[in-house]
Amino acid sequence: MIYTVTPNPAIDITIYIDTLERGKVNRSRYFLIDAGGKGINVSKVIKILGGKSKVLGFLGKENSSWFTKYLQDMKLDFDFVLVEGFTRTNIKIVEEKDKAYTDLNQNGFEITEKDKNVLLDKLKTLANPNDIFVLSGSLPSGVKADFYVEIIRLLKRKGAVVIFDADGAALKYGLEGNPDILKPNINELQSVLTLNEENPLAIARSAKSLFQKGVKKVLVSMGDKGAVFVTEQISLYSKGIPVEVKSTAGAGDSMVAAISYGLSKGMNDEEIFKLAVACATAKVATEGVKPPTKKEIERFLKKIKLERLVM
Ligand SMILES: Nc1ncnc2c1ncn2[C@@H]1O[C@H](COP(=O)(O)OP(=O)(O)O)[C@@H](O)[C@H]1O
Ligand SMILES: O=P(O)(O)OC[C@H]1O[C@](O)(COP(=O)(O)O)[C@@H](O)[C@@H]1O
């Protein structure tokens, strides 16, 4: 079973505008609204791929009904710990003329010690050997930066496989829990290790140094420059696939969806990586924080040529 854990979900509002002018009254052309947050986006794409997952995490009581209806309409299975307050609203600004994509993410609700323990107990009850747990996104207020370490250790004790995608302090601390698979973007990778050059081989070599921490596979995404995938067996690079960008939000999450779905289906590293790049590219070509269609993913899958990196 695949479980996605999103401690800090978000209502994502994607605003389409020609050019954003700072300090002026701006008028958008149109906007889209989606239930989001990293693990939730992962579950959306797993569903499109034909897989099954369960959405876990915290959710603000005050605006939970809109959020859960969105997930029900997508036929996603969920089991949130409801907490006091509102789930945050994150703003994604797409400047169509300037081709600039800006995210304005909020902090989110405040978690109590009791909420935290309810989630930990739920994870303890659900986790079985070989289950796949995706832990992703920022942490809400009220939990310490090492919250992911606590979760990763608990899940690994149960024999589950942990895929981890976070940034900042949550990423630095989380690494101490020895997650199995990491999906940093290039900036997140640079925040945890030194990278003197930004070419695929140098990125692969540096990413491999994370194997000392017990990590077994690392997928480093580099926006339109593509991605690098290193595992114990192989190191691969894919160029970015040219695409008309509708929204970059959720591109990284789509890669995580492909990794977890691919693992659950026993795909090999090359198949997983191709699927990850196809899902991410198809997401970028999709508006708002909506999942891409299966047809779009299959269309991009045909365009991906992997390059083997000789280490
Ligand atoms: N402008 C773009 N053009 C083509 N592909 C893109 C573009 N932006 C992102 N992607 C695809 O999505 C993947 C993830 O994007 P990235 O921005 O690196 O991740 P994150 O959302 O985690 O920051 C990239 O590796 C690439 O395959
Ligand atoms: O938890 P964080 O780091 O604030 O990120 C949350 C945001 O990331 C997203 O999950 C998109 O993530 P990616 O673009 O990295 O795939 C949005 O849905 C959400 O608003």
C-alpha cells in the first residue's frame, strides 16, 4: 500500500496574469483553485497512473469540508487528523507574458502535542513491512524541525519504505532518519551538500554521497534543465523536455508519484525515471495544481531519452 503524508496541506490558488507589477493594483485574467500540498499532489498523480494510495496528514477543521469534497470528487482515499484553525492558502502566480512562476506559501496552522501524537499513533497502526510512505512538504507551526526524523524512524522500524521530499531544516534533520529515497530539487540538494559544478555528472556524484546516510536512490530535479537519478545500480540523466508551461506547481510531486507507483509495480530504475520525467513534464503542461491526464503522460513518455552517466 502507498501512503502519502502531508503535515501541512494547502489550498492552492493559481492566478494567471500577463505581468505582475509590484506595488500596483493588479487584475488577474483568471484563477484556479485546488486542494494541494505535496503528498496530496502525489496521491492525485498515483490515481491517474492507475494506482491506489491513502492521503494522511493534518487538516484545518475550519475549512475542511471544501478540501475533503475536492478529494472525494477525485476519488482519493484520505484519513486526516483534524486540527484547530484553517488549512493555509498558497498563492501561485503565473505571469504568462514574462513566463515567470512565483509561489507564495504560508506557514499554516498550529499543531498541538496531542495532534502530533494522534498522527504518530495512526502511522504506527497503519505501517506494515514493504508499505511505501511518502513524507513530503513543509512542517506546520507547533512541531519541531526534527518531526520527520521521528516519523522516518518509526516507519523504518516497521519495515516500510520511506520516500522523502522536504526543504530547509526539515530536510536537513529528516536525513538523520535515513530515508530510503530522496527527491530534492537542485536548490534543496545544494542546501545539504556542496556542489561546485551544475552539470549532470557532478550532480550525480554529489547526490551519491547521500548513500552514506543510508539513502538508496536520489532523484534530483532541475526544472527545465531536466533531472538526474542515482541508485546503487545506475546513474541516469534526462534533459528537460520542451513544453508549453501552464504551471510548474506540482511538477516535483508528480515525480514522487511516479517513483512510488513505479516501486509498487516492481518497475526497474530506468522505467521509474522515465515515468517520473513524463509525469513532471505532463504536469507542467497542465493548468493549476491539477494532475495531468494519462494520455499526456504517455505522449511525453515517448519523447524521453535517458543518458547513462559513467561515474
Ligand atoms: N519549465 C519546464 N520545462 C520543462 N520541464 C519542466 C519545467 N519545469 C519543471 N519541469 C519538469 O519537472 C521536474 C520537476 O521540476 P522542479 O522545478 O525541478 O521540481 P520542484 O517542483 O520539486 O521544485 C523537472 O525535473 C522537469 O522534468
Ligand atoms: O509544504 P510546502 O513546502 O510549503 O509546499 C507546498 C506547496 O507545494 C506544492 O505541493 C507544489 O509542490 P512542487 O511544485 O514542489 O511539486 C503545492 O501544492 C503547495 O502549495
